[in-house]
Amino acid sequence: MSLDSKRSNEFQRYRQALTIIYLGTAAFGFVLLTASVVKELFFRRPAIELPQSALTVDDPDPDVLLDCHRRVLGLLNQLGTRTCELLTAEPSGDRSELSGRWEDFSRTWRDEWDVVNARCRFSELADTRMGVAYDRLAQVHEDLRPMWLKYQSLFVQFDNEQAAELARMRRALDLSRSAFEEKARERSAERPDSPAPVK
């Protein structure tokens, strides 16, 4: 057997091993994400004591309905705004800090989702005789949970793939700045009559 074919076989086994590791990791991640989605959608219990609702089917109070609308809109706005804030936050060296902030937000947001559901009785009264406007509001409220899961998936993907790269680029820029500042200090020491560099 020639040396070239021996090397080719070695690299082929290496590529196969890397492919198996990569596919195994991807499959494991997919299984975890699927399990998380199923758990969140079907087996989640509220972590807080839920309030009693003042909403009745016979004579729904418009002020209560407007409060429900305000709360659902608030959930929608918080979800988009907070996710964007976290994704655009200045990267630090500690990736767990960003994940921790997401987890804190998610816990609070899901608790509020449960509170709004109880206060507005969406699970009980959707598709009853509350009217089209109420049903629309209930549907948006229900659609927020899968939307949160999509944001969660986006955040996890960002954290796994881009956050480390952004932190690496930030570190490279910091090192470059330090080198340039050192060079500027050396130059100003060589020429004491020149003005100090502007920072």
C-alpha cells in the first residue's frame, strides 16, 4: 500500500469520525429543543399563584377587556423588545451572563403570561359568546407562547454560534487598540515636544 493511499484512508476515517460527532451533536440538540417545546406547551404548570378574574360572560366589563388588551400588548412588546436588547447587548467574555439574563426574563414573562391568562380567562372563554374582538385577543395571547419558543430557539442559536465569535472579535479589537496606544506612547516618549495623542 502506498503512502498516499495510507494517508487518504487516515483522513477518510478522521472525516467520518468528525461527521458522526457533528451529526450526533446536532441530533442531540434537536431532541433537547423538541423536548423543551413539548414540555413548555403541554406540561408546564404556573409557578405563581394566579389571580381571580372579574370577567363574566354575561356582562363583560369593557374596562376589564381593555386591561386584558393592554396586558397582551405588553407581553408582545416585552418579548420583542427584550429579545432584541439581549441579542444586541455588548458581548462580554462571560456567555453564561447573557443566558442568565434571558432565563430571568423568560421566567418573569411566562409567569406574566399565566397571570394574564387567568385574569382574562382566555383558556375558559375563548370561542364562546364573548365576541370576535375577545376571540382575537385570546388567539394573540395563545400565539405568544409558540412565539416565545421561537425567540428562545433564536436566542439559543445566537448564543451557541455568534456570541463567542462576537466576543472573540471584541477581544481582538481591544488588543489592537492596546498595541496602537502603546506605540503612540513610545512615539511621544521619543519626541517629547510633540502633542499627546488624543484618546
